Amino acid sequence: MQQDMLAAYKPKLAGHTELRLHRNSGRNVLIVSGNVTTNSSSESTGLSARVYNGGYWGFASAAGSDAKDVDGVLDAAARNAAFLTSRLGTYKPDLTALPGGFVTSGLVSRDADQKTLLEFGRELDAYIAKTYPNLTARYVAVRSDFIEKSLVTSDGADSYSLIPRAHVMCQLSAETSDGVIVELYDRLGGGGGFWGELFTSPESLYGKLDALYETLMKKRDGVFTNAGVRDVVLDSELAGILAHEAIGHTTEADLVLGGSVAGAFLGKAVASELVTLVDFANTYEGAECPQPIYVDDEGVIASDARIIENGVLRCFMHNRESAAHFNHAPTGNARAYSFSDEPLIRMRNTAILPGSDKLDAMIASIDDGYYLTHTGNGQADLTSEFMFGVNMGYEIKNGKLGRAIRDTTISGVAFDLLKSVTMVSDEMTWNSSGMCGKKQPMPVGMGGPSIKCKVNIGGR
């Protein structure tokens, strides 16, 4: 076990030092209209060390895992920290020592082989081609990856984690009667876990493919939205990306220090009293979240960050240094994607908590609006202003679902949107198929219930 090698170095770690052994593995298959365009696997293994000296971090990494590499990164990190301290001068006290101990995920790697993923994707593609001959294009993506980390620190932290995930995604395209190509992309299945645990056979996904095709046919005959501020129900997928992109990033403490609007809102009402938003460390209601983090890459035992509670902004997400700056407890949000990356403050599993409303009742409460179900690309900034693509949805007329809609966008200020929330569904849905792109990629979980709110929606 890779942890055993690092354990021997714990007595040798001086000052404030972190030593990490880190392995990433990924397998990807992409089939485009019957052609295998991607059939790849990758793996990277390496070491990194960080040393804190007088308020500055020295960092070093190496693409190796033997004793010589360990000695090399420890020495280089210490020299880098000393150099910065000697040149920059401003001294800060050492970080407060935290309790150490051994933490492990308890998982053992059970990675699927490349042939299994390729054959699975080909069978799905063949089913689509046979069953839906009127499509203009089809894409099937099959992915399996995991991140394995061992960490020891001078505080006595000793951790091992293995976080796997696997997903199958599909995009179908069709032509409308007026010659326009419409597309619909969706995740057919997967999440946190190993491939063999999440997928038994291609046949198990045929029903979801049928539902995706039927929804695409509705979109093909869909209408354009009427622009303006509308009453809408955002399905959990859109509520999740809103929580992550437009609220989560504004409350990462390093971005707060960089000027995020959330810095001025701590302790103030920023949302409806119906809204509680949490960045979960590892579990929700007794079940593991898609990206369970028990200890972060600074050796901090991870805890939930209750960012918004009953509408009031209560906390930020922290690493050790930002927690000391704000005089808050660290939350265990320091994460690094690869061995050559330094830990940054990153989200883990960010979601609005479910309420007590039924989705049918939420739709029935709207006379003229929209039910928005699928999102595409989007962006947000540190003012919480956002713009998200909407790839699927429906009109709501007199409390009933109407015609499907074509692609559109929603935009606004996320904190203003959350103040307009009047209903929150009692369902909780998680998604972990994407990557967060804050300086380095990072697998994250996001989710939540459906919410009823007001939002500015684009038109034709």
C-alpha cells in the first residue's frame, strides 16, 4: 500500500511540512455516429511537498515515488520556502497545529479495463442506430476515473483516500421541420463509485436512452421562450449548477480575499429563508456524497460548510491559512488535482437542501412561466452574476406543463435570484459528471432540489 512508504517519513518532517503521494487514473471512450474517436487511458503518479515558513509556502513536486524522490521534494520545498521568506521579508506566525491521526477511505482499486468500456459504448451506439434511424448525429461517452492520495504532515496527519467515479453520457441530434438541428445531452447514469458497481450491462440503460430520444422529439417540435423576467421552476440540475458556479465560488475564502461580493455579506440575509446551502464534506443523510472528502490535502479533517442557513450567509469555505485570517475554523476544502498541483480552496459536494414542497405543486402554482430541466455551458463571476444555457424545458400555462422549448439562456445575479425563491421541492438529486475549472480541474459533486423563483430568460 502506498501509504506505508510515506509513514516512515513522518518523524523526519520539520516545521510545518506536508508530504503527498498522488495517483490519477482515467479511461475515456467517445463514439461519434458509430466512429470511435477517443479510446484513451491515462495515469500519472508523483510526489509533492509543501513547507510553510514565515507566511510563505515552498512547494516542490516530482514524477516519481521512490525514496530518492521523497528526499528531493522535501529538500526542494524547504529551500523554496526559505528563499521566499528571505526575499519577501514580511513574517507571519506559524500555522496552528491541528490534531493528527489516521484517516482512510477503506476502498481498494477495482478499475475497469479499457476493453470493457469500449464494448459497452459500442453496444449503446448500436442500439441507438438501430432504434432511432431519424437522428442526424449521436454521441456516446463512457468514462471511468479515480484519484488516489496518501498524505502525511508534521502535525501527525496520516491519511489515505481513493475516490472513484464512472459515467455514461449521450447526445442525440435531430432536424426540425424548418431545417434546424436540435441537440439534447444527458447523463444516462453513474456517479461516485467504481464502474462495475454502477453499470451492469448496456441493456440497463436502454430505458433511459428511450426517454432521452422521446424528450428530443418534443424539443424538435418546441417553441422559443418569451424573453423577460419570468416565474420558473429550476430543476435540480440547474439549481445545482447555480449553487456551485454562482454561489459556491463567491464563498471560497481565497476568492473572498480577492474581492468576491460575498465578503460584504457575512451574517446578512442573501436569500429567501427557505434556502439553506451546504458544501458537504463526505456524507448527506448517512450516505456518501459523490466526492467524499474525509481529510483534505493539508491534513485537515473535513467538515461540512453551512454557507447559507435559512437565507443568511454564515460561513466561507477555508483552507488553513484563510481560516486563520478570518479567525474561523478550517473546513477541509484544500484540494489538489494532481501531484504537481498545490492545494487550493475547492468545493466538494455543494447543494441547496431540500424543502417540503412537491414538484407538481410548484408547477401548478405558476400561471405563465417555464419549467427548466437541463443546462448547458454557463459562467458566473465574483459579483454572483451568471449566465447559463438551458438545453431543455417546458412552458407552464395555467399550472400545467405545455410545449417543450428550444435552447435558451437564463441570467441574473444569483443572490437576487435566491431572494425570490418561494418554494423548494422535497427531493435531492446529485450529479458529479463534470469538472470544476478553477486554475486546475477538479471533480466535484453538486445537486439539490428543484426551486421556484424568478429569473431573466432569453428569447428567440
